[in-house]
Amino acid sequence: MSKSEVSRRRVLKSGAAGTAGLALPTIFTASSAAAFTNEPTGGTVTLGFNVPQTGPYADEGADELRAYQLAVEHLNGGGDGGMMNTFSSKVLQGNGILGKKIEFVTGDTQTKSDAARASAKSMIEKDGAVMITGGSSSGVAIAVQGLCQEAGVIFMAGLTHSNDTTGKDKKANGFRHFFNGYMSGAALAPVLKNLYGTDRTAYHLTADYTWGWTQEESIAAATESLGWQTTNKVRTPLAATDFSSYIAPVLNSGADVLVLNHYGGNMVNSLTNAVQFGLRDKVVNGKNFEIVVPLYSRLMAKGAGANVKGIHGSTNWHWTLQDEGSKAFVRSFGTKYGFPPSQAAHTVYCQTLLYADAVARAGSFNPCAVVEALEGYEFDGLGNGPTLYRAEDHQCFKDVLVVRGKENPTSEFDLLEVVEVTPAAQVSYAPDHPMFAGGDLGACNSGA
């Protein structure tokens, strides 16, 4: 089934204002058929930025909020325009979205699904937000994505790495620019094989929620396919701050690699505990003990300090990339805030531009028009090379970076170095891959 046929079927299924039985040759037909949730009627349009301002991922949330504010500034015609100047699409004119000035409201997800849903619900019902975006936890992203599907607004996911976000929990109204656990495994495993060989035994410590589970599954499968063994998989609470009791058993496990499926403050604390226990200085099974952090960020590296030196992981984007889009974004962000952006900042900035671009290309804020404009959309110039928003699951496919902690950093921001840019083809998978099975994208919901 072609992209246009898929989109037309979804619009018909959504029941958008009595369109049943009518031909819908373009996305404009769907949008003109009826009102939709929070249709902008004046000279402004409201977006909802829902980020963790407290909790273990608060550092990521703070950087996301900075990037959102920068994106709004650029879209409204302020600043230097950032990646609007390098984006392959040229429909954004710096006059808001469809001529409407962008306003925004913010909320604190607290890195908790219930709090995130309540915050998003308030933005939609009380503030009139036509699009919700944000989050630095896959549990939050999945919860809010489900709410937006029910409410009839678009959800442009922020930092969410669980396979489930565009797997069993995918929704027609939701879109993810960030990469996922499978992609981390596909990019990272070959590098680990070349570095450490095929005769390795891994011990996993895993954040006990949807992201951790699918990250663990992805890394274990990718490394085991190259010859590694997995000796243990231990789940840790997201609210944990001291991981000493989880690190101690690793010493007598026979493992010679510790995989930390932790993110944000969790990773900073668990890595610090692992170093305090002397794991980095040990020799096990005749090999130097190694630690792997599958999902890395500059903010985490800063928090962990010298402990990250030489440790490998993957990342969605890094501020040292030299493509024109990345340089434009780093220049804009650095000028405004005085330091380089994180991958969390990058992905939400891109999501905001991509939403605005989809509305402009569709000529409507109607969610079903936006869905059709984004499905199967190919673009470039936003810092990750040529990128596809796949129609079947609303997942972006682009290059993935393998990074390691720098041995001799030159500043507090120069902590990671890119060791390999893994091409999108190497991290791609079929829509019905077993790790993404279950669920149904379903029909777009306009809220009509």
C-alpha cells in the first residue's frame, strides 16, 4: 500500500467530520472537513512543552526547554534562524506557523508517567495546546503519546529511546525523531566486538521500566549474536540514587563487562559506584574489565566527570558534528545560552521545526493533515544526514553515533568523542521486527 493510500485510509477511519464516502485526494480535504481539537482561531497558536523539571532526568529536561524556546524564537522570526537556514524544506518563513505567532506553555513531568499525563491534559484542556512535545523518559513519552491520541492532538516525542514508543505502543498521532534501543545495539555491538573480542561475559544493570527493558534486550541480543554471553540481568528502580548494593554482586559474577542500561542521574550514580568499587581496575577471565553505557549524553558525561574516560556508548547526535545543520544549531544555542546543546536539546528543536514544517506543507493544523505530511517524509539539513520519517511506525531513520569518553578533554563540554558514524542502513529494521511487534498504529484522531 502506498503512503498516500495509507494516509487516506487513516483519515477515513478517523471519522473526521462526516468525510465517510467522500474522495479525499489531498491532505487539505481532511483539514477543511471540520473543526478539530484546539483549532487556532486568532493570531496565535499554542504549543505545550512537557519536560522533566524535577526528577532523575531534570538536566535533560532543562536543556530541552532551552531548545524549545530557541525553536520558537526562530520560527517567530527572531535570532539567526538556526537550522531553518539549513533545513532541506524551505516553507518556514519566520512568521510563526501559517502566519500565527507561536506561544507556549510548559509543564513538569517529574519523570513520572501520571504527572506527565496530568500536565499534558491541562495544557490541552486549559491552555488550548494544539501540539504536545517533550519528555526525557520513555515511560512518560508512551503515557503522553496515548493521551494525545485520545485527545486528538499531535505528540512530537522528545527524548525517548524505548523500542516500544514506535513498537507495541505506537500511535498514529505520535512521532519520534530520537533513535531507539535496537539502533543502539546495531551500531554499538560491532564496535565492541572489534575492541573487546567475541569471548566476553556481560552483566546488565537495567532501569526497571520500558526503556531499560528494551535497551537491555537490544544490547544483549546484538552482543550475543557476535559471541558474547550474558551472565545476569538485574533491574534497578528509576528512583534509586545509590547503586552500591547492585554493583557489589558483579564482583563475584564471573562477568568481565558491566552494561549500564541507565540514563541521566541514574547513570551518573551507577557509574560512579562502579568506579568506586574498583571495577575499571580489575582483570577478570584474563581480560581487562570493561564498562559500557549504551545510551550516552554530554550532560551525563559532565555529571560523571573523569569516570567516563574510555567508556563507549551510542548517542543520537553530538555538538561536535561538522555538517552545516549541526554547526548552525550549535552556534545559535551557544550564542543564546553560553554552552553547547545536548542531544536532548537537538532532538526537541528538530521536532518543533518538523511539526511547524508539516503544518505549513499541509496548510492546516488539523492533526490528520499533519500526520499525512509527516508520514514517509524525507528531509536533510537537521544534523543527522538524510532522514526518513517512516510511515508504518512514525520512527525516524538516520545515522547513529558511537562515542567514547575522552581521555584528555579540553573543556567541561569536550567530554565525548565520536568514534564512528553508523549509517542509517545498518540500524534499520523491518516494521514487523520481533522487538517491535504488537500494537497498532491505528487511525489519526483529529478530535472532531
